[in-house]
Amino acid sequence: MNPVPEIVVVPHTHWDREWYLPFQRFRLRLVSLLDGVLDRMEADPRWRFTLDGQMAAVDDYLEIRPERRERVAALVAEGRLAVGPWQILHDEFLCSGENIVRNLELGTRRADELGGSMMVGYLPDQFGHCAQTPQILRLAGIEHACVWRGVPDRVRSHAFAWEAPDGTAIRAQYLPEGGYGNAASMFEEFGDGASLLPGRAAGFAEAMGGWYPRGGPLLAMYGADHTAPAADLADRVADAGTDMRLDTLAGYFAGEDPSVDGLLRVRGELRSHARANILPGVLSARIRLKQVMGRAERLVERYAEPLTALWYTGDARRFLDLAWRRLVEASCHDSVTGCGSDETAEQVAAHMAEAEQLGRAVCDLVTAELAVFVPLGAHAVFNPSPAPRTGLVTVDVPGDEPLVTGDGEPVLAQTLDVAPTVLDDAVHPASALPIVLERVYGRVLFGQEVRDWSVSRDDRTLTFHVTSRADTPFDIGDVRSALRDAEGEWRVRILADPRRTVAALVGVPALGLTSVRAGGSSAAVPNFVPVTASGNVLDNGLLRAEIRDDGTLGLRTPSGWAAEGVGRVVDGGDLGDTYNHAPPAADRLVSDPLTVRVEPVWTGPLIAAYDIVRTYRWPASGDFDRDARSEAEEDVTVTTRAELRVGEPFLRLSVTFDNRCDDHRVRLHLPLPGLAGSSFAEGQFAITERGLTAEGGFGERPVPTFPASGFVAAGGLAVLLEHVTEYEVTDGGRELALTLLRSVGHLSRDRNAYRDQPAGPQLPTPAAQCRGERTVSFAVMPSGERPGPDVLRAADEFRHDLLAAAGYGPAGAPATPSREGLAITGDGVVMTSLRARDGWIEARITAQRDEPVTAVLRGAFTEADRVDLRGRPVLPLDVRDGTATLALRPWEIATVRLRR
């Protein structure tokens, strides 16, 4: 009989911070678990423990037990307690790439504060892994990854070389035969546990032996969800009678060669169903969470941080740190996924909203400082893109005068709305006037500021003139004095200054500022092709959209590109759960509207739009007894706004409906101009090409639904996205389907037609039916066979509108001229982050293309370095006349710091 190889037992707990129970209820269990583990570790030096690769569990514990911090730090420093490198075990597809980097940055920093981070990319339970994870880990100085779900069938060894799109390869440890709990049953006590252990160890070694063709110690992960190791574990291991030892995960990898020579190479993302469930339905469960997450990330990443870094004289770092803490926590693989209880989902949404509020507050802080130099009635405008752009910004302006920039250039504008000038006109008895005057708070009346007032005793009239912001003196006491001894009935009028809401076409430098004000002349503006809306047709010279009788759209370009049937809404049944979509056996798809009408919204020349209003009759719920959809039905109105803007090569679409039904999935279908053999999805620093099928092999239906963040393209059509969206290329490559809504009523169903195993407890989640009004927005544009820089640029501009802030400076003062912040150029070069860090400005860029490219950074800086993801210098860059260049490999991620 062959001797049992050495078994390295790694005691751990997999800690879902919030899942089928909300955070605080799980934390109470965490505190109890760690109290016991730490006591045993201090009492017995043989003990080792790995705290799940995430610092959140440590922070959550120490918030309740702050007196134990030094004891925890001592165990970390000794190497007996492994913590980090992540702050949270995130879902890699449902957050931005920058969120992943900040997660790793925060986790390693917090772990280092306690004595040192575990330098292992431990990713034990994520529902698949994004393509750039190997490069992210390597750029942070991490040489080993440890994964379970998503590993393809061709991996037949415990170790393989996981390669990022740029060619960076990292040694990845696969966790076969049960994942992070592959040794969980080894120490279970049934009868005489001590006598059973040698046999169990031998069985474990036999099962694992085939995965270790080169020999070496076997990795035995002893732990499970929310469980503590046996109290006498150290004694059991010592008495096992076999070559077995306790260690941390970091200790195990300390003896492993990080070289990838001779290992099977697996390139890109890991989303195979071959060896474990990857639970793809989380992409579309509780879509509102994905929307809020995307909105909050954009606000912090592309507005608050760049504004602070380039244009703020103060320090907003603590607010931004708190925003990132909330975003990172919400990215947890049982949080943003929506696969928790209703209570958990509410708490996660609140954290995301708090991050968004912090981002917006920082934007307000910075723009308020800038607005001091912009006169009343004018607006400061910020460009969040690292290239100059001309785009539309919606602002309120006084009167009907033409607009100009701070440079004196004329600005095209289209009136979208005209505010009423008479806000109130009523007659009151004199005795009621003191109460009427209580409407004035300071100088604010009906949401505006009092600019002027008058009292006419001849006709007993009190008139207030209000405006958005006034700079004239005002004292309500003067009004009261003027009305002293008033008798009879008085007319009280509140009149607002004329005010229009306009869409203004403004050019703004890269990451820079300009201003817009009324008062220009009627000077000619540059030639432009206006947008028109006539006869159910939208046209801006770049794209023509015709609304068909069934409510779908036909799209054309002057070059001959065409797509028909765009925007078909299809409703189908879903008897699955938050983890897996599962249509009923007797499904009934509804795609034909009962009625269609078209309503004009704007007719140009800068924005033109129609509302396409379609009514449907959808089944009211699922019928689980018949494995079908209910006979009862609900009438549902779906409104699709189709909008073209001047100069934009894409059609904006926004779909709104009131969801009154349960147990169903609503998708938007877009027939493709050409037959697609694959799709291209942007997300997490890469564009990933995927086939039309998914690899199966385990007990889960390998449905080819995939995530996309910035855009998805297939068959000559690109769809620009506001948040992570689930998509599928259907009908043999002829059509693209986007999930608008998925309504289910259980966290997990024990019997799910698309999954053999339960994914969690069968817990009712009525809020996951997502009833109420839902709106999803995106844009459609022509694309080549493979999406190029034009799609990247369009996706960036679609997701990041120009930002305007009302001026507070003296009326009549000159408007602020245009100023450039930082320009970053290079075909396919994308900026994902710009922030102030340790006295520098730090920019993160990636080359999202298959060829090498040179990135050029231009701004008011004199010094530049390339740094790693932890901010440590790697390579000084040559700076000449405020310009630095950086050669990038295809798909390379680079971080550059600049000194102004």
C-alpha cells in the first residue's frame, strides 16, 4: 500500500457577511466563532487559522471586541492567523474593475496594519472569475491564486497557469473534490471519530492523488459556511497516525513554487459550468441593485475623485474613503448579487445609496468652490472624460438670450421646458398676511430666493419677485413694517424671473472646465447637422431611426449599415430563484403588443425623441403545480423612449414599465445586422470574446447568459450600457437579448429545473419579484465585426454625461474661461481612475485592444512615475513640456502618478 502523502490541513471558515440572514445577525455568530477560535489559538501554539481571505470579518469582529485587537495582531504577526488580502470576497462581474483594485488595496492595507497580509489571491466562492484577475493580482505583488468555481474541464491538475489577456500568468491552485470544503467531512464525529480519521485521510489522499501528478503536499481545506473547526482539532491531527499538519493557506503556499513553467495555460475568464455551479442567474436577480451599484461607482470613480484631484483646494479624502468602503462592501458575492434575503437586499441597497450620496456630496463640495468664480445665472461645466468632447448639458438659464461659453464662443441651445413665471396669485384678508409671510424662510419663497418686493396700498397688492439665486439685500422685517395697519383684502403675487430649461451643446477640454452663460449676441454658430423628428422618424445625419407599426425600430446609416426589429419586448416565465433562471416546461412567451402608439417628445435641433407606448397582456404569475404560467393575466404598458442627440452615433433607448407580475423574465431583443459567431463584452479592464454556448458538465444547465458592463457587441451591433447587464446571443447568432427584469420568489428552490443542487435555503423572497415601476436605459450603435475605439469612446461618453453646476459669483462678472485638467490619448486607451493620493495625482489606464499602443498623458505636471497597484514606484517616466508617454502591451493595466 502506497504511503499517504503529506496532508496540509487548513482550518478556516467561509464567512458570508450577509446572505440568508442580514449582516448583524450573521455578525453575532461571527463574534462567537472567533472568540472561541482565538482562545484556542492562544492556549495551543499548534493552532493555525485562515480567516477567509477577507478583512471584513476581522473589522466586523474588532468593532465589537476592540480590546482584542492586539491579541489578533500578535497572531497575525506570528503567521498563525492569516488575514487579507481582500477587504471582501467580491463578485468579480458585478462591480467595476476599479472596485476590485480598491478592494485589494483596502484589504492589504488593513491586513498590513495588523501585522501582514496573506499574499494569496484567495477566491474560493466567487461565481466565476473575470479575465484580468491574474494581472490585477500580479500588479499587487501576489503570485498565487486559489479558485474553485468556473474552472474549465480541461484542467486536470491541482495547479494551472491562469493567464490574463495581456499575457500575465499566475500560478492558480484549483480546489477539486468539494472546493473550499474539500476536507470538511474528514473530522466529522460519527461514532469513534479518532479511529475513523486515518481511513478518512487515506480516502482523501486517494481522491486527491490524481490531481497532484507531480506529487507534493495535498491541500485539505477544513471549513464550511459559518462554521468553526473542532475544538480538539490540533490533538486529532497530532494523533492521526499519518503525515498531517495544520497550517494557514499562506503557510501552504510558502512551500509552493510560483513558477508556471510546464503548467496547463488557461487564458481569460473562468465561467465554465464543468466542475461547479456558477449560478449565472445572479446577474439578473434584483436588477435595481445592479443599477444603483453602477450609478454609485460612476459617480465616485469618474466625477468625485477626478474633480477633487484636479480642481479642489481642500481635502475630501475621508469622504471618498468612506464611499469606497461602502462600494467595496456592497460588492460582496452574496450582496450585489441579490441572492440574499429581502432584509439583506434592503441593507445592501442602502449601502450603495450611501456611497452614491457621498460621491454626490463631494461633487457638490468641489463645484461649490468652483461656482464662486462663475456669475449668477451662469453654469460651470465639467468634462469627466480624459479627451476633449462636445456634448449636451441640461441647465436652467434666465430669459431667452443666446448662450456663450466663458471664452465668448456662441453655444447652441434647445429649449426643453419653460418654467412658470406666476407661482401664486391669491387674495387674503389682511388678518392672514402675517401667516402668509411665514412662507418666507430667510429669503427663500416657493423654492427660490426673493430678489425684490413691493407693496401697493392703492390696489392692496403685495408682490414678491423671486429668482433661482439673488444677490440683493432682503429683510422680511421690512415687508412686515410696510404692511403694518393693513386692512381689507390683499392680493399676494409671487412672480418668478423668466427661466428656461435648455439642452446646450458645449465643448469642454479633457477632464477640464468651461462655463456657459446667457447674454451672448446672435452671432452665427458653427455649421452643424441638426436632429429632426418627423413622421415617426428620427435623424441626426449619422443615424436614422424609423418607428415601425409594431413599435420596433429600423436603424440606418448613410454608409448602408442597417438593423431591423430593434426593441422587441419578450416576456417569458421563470420558476427559478435568485441563482438560476428556470422557465416552466409549458412556457408561454408574449412578444406581440395589443396596441401601439407613438407620442412626440422633442423635435430638435439638438435632441429629438419619441415615446413608443405599447400595451401587453402578461401572465400574472407562475403556476408551480402545472409547471406553467398562470391563466390569470395583467395589462402592462411598456414605454420606450427613443432619442437621438446631435453628433452622437448612437440611439438612446429607455424602457419603462410598471411590473405587476410575478415569476417571469422580461428581455429586450435586438436582431443583429450580421450573423454572430461570438459576442464581445466590456468589463473589468478588458473586452471579453465569448462563444454562443457555455461549457457544461456539472449539475447545472450551462445557459449562455453572460455579463457586460460598458457595452456588448455582436453581429455588427453594439449596445452601450449604464450598469452590468445580463445578455444572450440567441437564435443561432441572429439576435441579441438583454434582460430588463427577472422576477422570482425564492432565494433558492430545492427543485430547480436548471440546477441539481440547492444553492441555499429555500427562503421566500417576495421583494425579489421586483414589483413596481422599472426603467432601464442603454444605447444602440453600429459596430464592426469587432468593436473598436469608436465603441469604447461612445460607451464612455454615454455613461458619463457632462456635469453642470450653477454659478454663485457676482451677477455680471465675466464667466470662467475653459481650462484643461489632464488629457490621456491613445487608440483603445481607457482611463478607469483619477485620484489624489499621497501628494500625487494617480491615473489608472488600460489598453483595451489587441495591439500595442502608446498612451500620452498631457497636463500641468513636471514629474511622473509608473507605480504598482499598491502605489509603490516601479519606473520613472520622462516628462517633457508637461507630456509623458507610456508604451502599453495589448490589454495592459498601468498606474501612473503625476506631480503638479
